Amino acid sequence: MPYFIFHNFLESSHPFELMITFCSRSLFVLSRDLFMVFRKLIDYRVDHLVSSPIHHPSRFQHVSQVLREPVDH
């Protein structure tokens, strides 16, 4: 990879253009990595919340009771 960049740099007549391309590519890689880390963090949080006991079981019981009760008109 570095050889490829260096080779392009020698052949390129616009080093500034190459620098912009290199910077944008680096930013893209960095943003992609940050996105992956962010997704892993979210997955971890969701797993943690799902695997841990529900903090407010009464709320969920209430919802299930409301769903089970017949509707009075």
C-alpha cells in the first residue's frame, strides 16, 4: 500500500490532488472504523440490557395486563 501511494506520487503531476485524495481516503477509513466501534458499543449495550434483568418489571407487567384485559366499551 505505501509503495502504491509513493508510485502514484512520483507519476502524479499534481501532488496536491494526491494529498487531498490520500487525506479523504484516510478520513473515510477513520470514519468507517469509528462507525464499527460505535456499532459494537450499541450492540454491547443492547446485549447488556437484554441479558440483564428488567429494571422496571412492573411497567412491563402493567402493559401485558392491559393487553390481556378485554376492552370495555
